[in-house]
Amino acid sequence: MSSYSIHLASLSEYKEAIALRIHVFVDIQKFPLDEEIDEYDPLAQHFVITHKERAHKVVGTLRVYTAGENAKIGRVAVSPEYQGQGLGKRLLEHLEMHLQQDAAFKQCKEAKLGSQYDKRVFYEKCGFVARGDIYDELGCPHIWMYKPINHTMI
């Protein structure tokens, strides 16, 4: 992982993260562009993985914000040429440590995300558990997944 850095996005990295999300979710997966940037983006903390040996290019991203007793994770994306290298898992592990330590998430008992149904196995390998029924989001089956936040590690 030494070739990569995971951290809160700077403004310029946030712009790169948005471009990456558009590439993955709009260009490749064909979700509508007008649904990609939403009212939660300004509320969220945005994390990125940058490649140190490629001029700190953003190669992965996710966002998180509080939603009641949940830390709502979304827009998890890794650039296609970097998928399969464990970067998505490392990004979620970094986020988990952040959620345990950041006072903004102290009231959150669980991390929650809406997984595309065909991607759920990835999240299960990261410790998330599916709960509830499959639901449709923009024509794509999704399922809610949860993972407890262990605040005792602070």
C-alpha cells in the first residue's frame, strides 16, 4: 500500500473524485448523470486513494455522512484499471478507523451502505451484512448492508 495514500480529499482531489465517480457510475454503469451529484455531497466527508507514483492521481473514492444513528457510506468507486488490487477494501478499512475516532460520528452505531446487489459479496468480505429486501434504485437492484462501528477502540 506504500504506493498509495488514503485521506480526506482536498478540493482538487474532490474534483478528481467526482470525475472518477462519473466515469464509473455514468460512463461505465450507465446511471444518469443528473443523479450522480446530489444534495448529500456538500454534507459528506469525501475520502480518496491517490497513487503516489502517478502524480497523486485519485484512483478510488467514497463519501460518508451522518444519517441518524448511521454513518451512511456511498459512491464507493475504484478506477477500473486499479480494481482487483484490494484498494476498495483498504479504503473501507481506513474509513472504519476514521468512524471510530471522529467525534462527528460518535452517535453512529453502524455504517450503512446501499450495495448494488451484484457487488454485495465484496462488501460481505469487508464485514458488512445484508439486511432487508432487495430494492430498485434507478433500475438496478440494491440491498442495504450494515457493519457495527466499534467506538471502544478510541
